[in-house]
Amino acid sequence: MKYLVVEAHRSEYPAPITFVQGTLLDVGQRYEGQEQWQDWYLCSCPGQISGWVPGQLIERLGVGRGRALADYSAYELDVDPGQQLDGLRWLNGWLWCRRVEGDEQGWVPLAKLRPLA
């Protein structure tokens, strides 16, 4: 499905966490904010800066420990109003998108997008 960017978004994370399926994770706090972003956890793994990971991708191994159920990147797209994106995967208030103009992919908050008919 195609989406129109209705509000600018800029990533606050220049080095997003990225890992492959099976990576062991240290699972920290659950995100709590006024946005409707449910089930995101601050995780870390060797050689990476901590980043937000959807709970659906974490196999719990005990308190504060987990394993990645799939490959993952927390990369966010910087977008501006009027740009068009292809929505590929929705998770917890965010949409994994690909730019219509080019192949760059990343997360964008769903609240900053409008579906195109």
C-alpha cells in the first residue's frame, strides 16, 4: 500500500541497532510515552548501541534476556511532507517503508502518514 507523508520525521538515532535472527539481546525498559507505540523494548547486543525493538521479535529467555526471532534494523527514514512511501510492514504504531523514489527502507511513525487510495 502507498502512503503520503503528512508530517516531517527525523531520526534521533544515527547508529540504529541492527541484528540477525538468533542474536542474544539484553532486554531493558518498555517504551512508555504519550504516543500510541505499544510493545517496544530498549535492547542491546554486543557491538551495538541500544535501540528500540518490537516485542514481537523477542523470544524471552528470562528476566532481561532474549533472543531475536528475526533479522531486524531500527533504521528510521527521514521524510518530509508530500513524499510517497510504500508501506511494507506495520508494527506497534510504526510502518516499515520503502521510498517510492529509490530503494531506501526504514521505519516511519504511522501517525505521520496517510494511506493513498
